[in-house]
Amino acid sequence: MLYLKRLKKDYLFRQKYYKYSINIWKLKGIINNKILPPKTRIKNRELLSKIIKQNNIYETKIKNKCLLTGRSRGVIKEFGISRIIFKRLADDGKLLSITKK
């Protein structure tokens, strides 16, 4: 049952990250914009680091794991599930537009 605890923790972290991700992307765009004055870019860099540290959200903490089983190997990123579960669901016809060649 330990894997269920890890899955729940990973799920909650992903929700928290996606909640702030749009703001993070906007701030990163402003920081990387070379046309803007340096003061504006520095101010936004400080704001970004403040948001990240307060909410403890880092992109690198998101693990590449199957959302159904917690398996870390053979995960298909587009679907977020492992290859084994993907094959099972595709064989049952539960994944639309997936066909055998």
C-alpha cells in the first residue's frame, strides 16, 4: 500500500504545479525577453524565485511515473501510463483512435 501513498503524493504535487505553471511560464518569458529593461527582468526573477520557494514547486520534482500503477519504467509520456497498461487498454478498445498495424 506504500505505492498508493506515493501515487497520491505525486498527484497532489502535479495539481499544485499545474496551478502555478501559467504564472511561472509568463514570468520566465519576461525574464528571457532581451528587449525589456534589466530592472524589470531582475524584479520578475525575484518574484519567480519567491513563488517557487514559497510553494515548494519545482519542475524537476515531477516524476515520470504511470498514473495508474506507479511504475517508473516504460512510461508513454503522451498518455502518462506505462506500456503494459497502455497495451491492456488498447487491446480492450478503451483508448480511442489506437489501432494495431
